[in-house]
Amino acid sequence: MLPFLFLWSVALCSGPTGGLGQPDEVEIAVGDRKIKVGEPLMVEVSLLWDEERTGKKIAEVIYSSFLLTIRPEATESSSAESGAAWLGKFRLQEGSPIRYSGNALVFYDFLKETRIFPEHGRYVIEGQGWGRAAEAVTIEVGPAGEAERCALELITEPNDYMVLYQGEALFYSVENERRARAKAIETFKKAFQQCEDSVIARWGAARVGIELVNQLRRKYPRKMESIKAHVAGKIREPLVEEAHNYLLAGLGLPENLELPDEGVNMREEALFSMITAAEWKGDYEKCLAYVDELGEKYPEGKYGRRASQLRSEIETCLIRDESRYPRDSEQRGSNESAKLNTGWNNKRLAFVIVSSVVAAGLISGIVLLARRKP
């Protein structure tokens, strides 16, 4: 239900795995040193080991703990409190020395139930793990724009942020979780309608689109038959267009918006759901384009590494369905005409054969009668 909170508790009492021991150096890197209030910040943390000292690289991924502390730079005018973010998954990078890197999403502190950058100003990001402290990084947080202020006035509850991060609400009862998630989804819809230019509203829109696609999957378990019926106009499903529009907004998210759930990227997840939405709209050219983008931009991602398999499955379905249900009207007409001509030709052939047999029988009978005459 809440995997990242569990990992947080594990992180606080665990050290690096894989036998590498204490890293020789820790680095913090921030891609964008200037953001606005109401925008998330991605921070990359790298752990470095001297390859000669450690001898060998022994794991593609290590799970361990690293805690980031974010505090306002000491000023008399600031009333903001310190916040914290964490990460627990590091992936091996190419090159030397040995470098493992992981991303932390700095936006909301669930323990304090508050946003980490509540007001504009300068903030200092510090990090420490396994006795190694990284050099602090300072960033500038500008005032929220109109769109950000609008979204932040609507998205206020801890549950809203839980659904943004995890896609699930902060309840252990299944029924309560569903109700709380549905409430957050309605909040995200309202935020997107009123404040669509903000990152947080597009983030919420992506969550709405993913939820609607999941509803489609539950409602129509016989996927391909249902899609063909929808494309042919035999059924009308408003969820399709609604999901498509919200997901399209979600594709406007930053490409590096990685969530603390096994490294799931928010835009990658929206792109994966968009493939299903495009299938339902019958736009297979766009569908395959989304699959290719998924593989190109997120080759190591949860969904991106399945891009080749997805393309193969979609192409196989298209080949099978085109032979049975061609989408082009001229092709369909020519197939029906060919079937009709084949039918007439078969009837003509049968008539010729029967006629020949009958004629042969008559001739044989006449010959026998002629031989019996004295």
C-alpha cells in the first residue's frame, strides 16, 4: 500500500549492500537550480568508489539509504522549516570510478505533511549517508505564478499528494482507499480545468488519465473485441476521449519526474497508458509512435524496457485483425467482391461437373441400349 514509507523506515537503519562498503565520495547534482514555488525538484545523488580499491563491480542495482535535508538559507524574513526527502535505489553507471546514481523527488514531506518549498527564497540541500556527507547545494525558488497558486489552493490534502506520488490513497481499508482516491482524482480534474499550465496540475492530469485507462481495462476485459466495436461505432465509451485528453496533458511533464516507487517515471507511466488510449481511438500509427518513444526515452524504465515486446504484440494484432476485419473500406469491398466472385465460380464449376456426369451417364446408357438390339 505504502511501499515508499516502508522503504523510508528500512533506509534509516540500513547501509549499502553488495559488499562495497563505505563510498569514497558522495555527490549531489541538481539539474535546474531555479524553480518556482509549487514545482517539484529532481535531485541526483551519486555514490562513488575507487575501482582499484574495491576490485570489481558486483551489482547493477543497490538498495540502500540516503537522506536529503532541505532548509531555507539563514534569513530573518524566512519562516519556512526544514524538509526531508529520501531515496533508496541506486543504479550502476558506465565508466570509472564505480558510480551508482539515484534520483530523489523533492516536493512534499510526508512526515511533516507539508510542501518542502512553501515560499520563495534560497534553499540549501544537504545529504549524508554511511558517514559520508555530500557538498551542499544551494538553489533559488522563485515566487509561484498564477497557475501554481491556483493549483496549490486546490491540491492541499496529504491524501492528494499521496495519490500524486503513489497513485494510491493513505488508507489501509480497501473501501476507504477507493473513496479517498476518487476524491483526489476529482480534485486533480478541477485543478487541471482551472490551472492547466502548472506542473502540479499536469501531474494530476496524468494520474487522472492513468486511472481512467485502468477503469477501461476493468470494464472491458475482452480488450481487442471491445476496441474493434468502439472503433466501428458499435459502442460509445466516453472514458476513451476523456483519458486521452488528460494523458495528453500528462505528456507535457518534465521527462525526469521520477517517483520514489522503484524508480517509476511519471511521464513514462502516462506514455504507457497513452498507448492503450490510442488503441481505443483506432489510431494505430500514433500507438506505435508512443511505443517507440517509450523505448527510446526510457530504455531502462519499468515500461520502456518492454517497448519491443509491446510493438511486436500490437503489430501481430494488426496483422491478424487486418486479415479478418480490414479497416480500409476499399480493401473490405474488394475482399467481399472476391468472395462473391469465388462463390459464383464455384457454382459454375459445380454445374459443369454435374452436367458432364449427367451427359456421360446418358451417353453410356444409349451405347448399352444400342448393343442389346439384335
